Amino acid sequence: MIKVTLRAALSRARCFSTRELTEHGSDWARAAELTEQASLYVHWPYCLRRCTYCNFNKYIPKENKDQLMTRCLQQETETLLQLSKVSSVTSVFFGGGTPSLAHPSTIAAILETISRRVHLSDEAEVTLEVNPTPAGKSKLEDYCSAGVNRFSIGLQSLQDGDLKALGRDHSCDEALQTLDQARRLCPGRVSVDVMFGRPEQTLESWENELNELLEVCDDHVSLYQLTVERGTELFKQVQSGRVAVPSDDVTAEMYQCARTKLQQRGFLQYEVSNFARHDSVSLHNLSYWKGKQYIGVGPGAHGRFVPLGDGGVVREARTQTLEPDVWIGEVLRRGHGTRRRIPLGRLGLLEEVLVMGMRMTKGINHKHWKLFSPQMNLHQVFGGSADVKELLQSGRLILDDRGLRCSWDGLAVLDSLLPTLLVELEKHVYPGPHEDHPNSSDRHPERTTSPR
């Protein structure tokens, strides 16, 4: 089963010579469309409890610091927008943590800060992740009044026993009531998250759950395979033998079953984990997969943008300080909590474009690739490789006049295809040893959750 994130590309991020960065920067100067706009992600780090499977950057607050957090989110938003010098924000996504714990006035304040600094269209997609509890449901209308026009509902399961085992704090009935209210407020703009590969789950029970879900969901579904992450309560349970999760073969069948059922009900798969009908795709997430700029605000948030306001000429991978109290202190002192900045040279950028672009069913078209690589087209990079030709002949990969993409079967095993493509890309960016070639000791691993 596919589990692709930015890790594959970011684990290969490197240090770069002055000459390489200067040359790369001139490319960005010619590609103004890549620097004038950005999407914006806002991370609300607080939760009431930690789910058994969760290793995200979230915290159980010991005291209420919502007002201070709101003020600092506004401050960092303003600082990073000024640093990026973008003229418009195309979409905003409030994630977490549990952003539906934030007061609607927090959402309104941050959107007002964005609008004060740059253009934010009235039609821009503004998404809020919602935990489907009675408290979350009660604030949906106020969130809409604050400027939210799309909801992402974390259903995860329609089985109360599974929800309890996962440590979720809502019931199936509460989730369905929240979904129903969200659909009334934002028809056609409600996404549901559902998880498979859960403890003791069978293919038959998954099929039944999908049938039930398709009777109540809106026009967007995100499927996520449960990953047993080290350090979580679920990891301890699995390691001790107290809990068993389905095998890889079973989860692969679950994935294919879901793809087929969703397609039969009019949902088009447009990305590895995402399905939409009636053109209800997530525009914010598409901006990630298409390699566009995004600004990350809040504790632990990640961003990719060119810091033009600081005299920068190349896109940087930026990470904000993880721990909320430390992040708050940094924002109060210097206006932002950026902890790490890594310049993305030519290879690092193209690796991200490749890894993220191949997640989409449409893949990477030639025009899009040329924006980032005017020197070498897709055929030049991948067309002459014997290893890539083997993937093409197997039917898992397609390279034609439309661009580079996976077939239906290939998308399900994208993890196994990417190493070949990444090796071939590196060969063409650095065809031989020379003074500017970074070596393996210069690599800077960085961890990020998959944008969704």
C-alpha cells in the first residue's frame, strides 16, 4: 500500500555552493508566477487528548492560552507574508492538532490579518479541520461566519468500537450529525477522512463501512492507511501482541476495494489518497502537489517559499519551532518562530516536484515540469533510462506527450517506483563529479507530515 510523503525528497535535501544557488536563483527570477502567490497553512497545536495512533505535533494544554496563541498566529502570519512578498494568498487551511477547538474569532482574526497584508479573494478556499464532537458541531455556523467555506471532517471510522480503540473522542452518531450539519452549511465543500488498516479490521467489514459512508458523505473523500508509528500507544500495543493490524496484502486489497467502490459512485481519484466528484477537489492540497509556494504558520508548521523580503533568490524549506510555549516566546521576541531554513537547490526542488507531482493521477505535464526545469524536459531526464523503460513496459508508468504519470496499477505501488525516478533525476542534475556536486555527508534530513 502506498505511503508517500515528502520524506523521500526531503531526506535528500543538501547544502549548495554559492554558484549553484546563484544560477538557480536566476531561474526563479524568470518564473515570477512561482513567487507571486502562495497558499497558507495555519497549525493549531492543541488537542484535548492524544489518539493512540497519533504522532503529529500536538499538545494537551495545561492552561488556556488561546488568546495569546491567536495573537502570535496573527503576528507570524504578518511577518512571513512580509518576508515572502507574495501579492496574494490563494487558499488557507487550518489544521492541527484540533483547530475546531479554536474560537471562531481566532479564524476571523487570522483571515483579517491575511487580507490586510495581501489579496485574499472572497472566493478563496478556506478550509477548517473539524473533530466531529458535539462541541465541534456547535461552532460550524460561526466558523462559516468567520470566513470558512470548506470543512474537513475527521470521521476516521463509522464503528464505535474502532473509534474507542483509536482513542477518538467522538461516537459514530456524533460524527454523522456533524457531517450532516457541515453539508447543510457548505454543500459540495465537505471532505471526510476515513482510515483503513485499523486493528482487527477485515476486508468484509471495510466494504460494509464504505457502503455506509457513501450513503452519507458529501463530494470529497480522503482515504488514509493507518500507520503504526513508533512512540505511539498503538505501537506499544502492536509490539506487545495485545493488538493486531491487518497484513500488507490485506490493506492493499482494502485500498483497491475503496478505489473501485468510489469510482463506481462517481468519485474520481485525483491523488493517491483523495477522491472527488462534481469537481470538489481540495484546491489547497493541489497547490502542494503541484509544487506551488506555501507558507506555514504556527508551531511545527512547514513552508516552501522564496524569502524575497530578505533578499532571498531561492525557495527555502522552512520549519517553525515545534513546542507551542517556546514558539510563542520566539514570535513575541522577533515576530516569527522559524527554527530551520534549508535552501532548496536545483536537485532538491526537482525532487519535491517529482515526488509530490507523481501523487496525482494526472502526474506531471510537460509545461508544469518546464516551470521548474527549463534546461531538461521529462523525456530527456527519464526517456533514455533502461530502468525507467522497464517500468514503462510493465505498464505501471506512462511517459508520453501529456507528461509523466502512473497508471491505475502503478499509483498503488508508487513507493516502489519513486526510487528509480529519483536516482535517474540525480544522474541528470549531476551527470558527473565536479566542484559543485554535494556529497552524501552534506545531506540534511527533515521530517514532515504529508500535506493533505
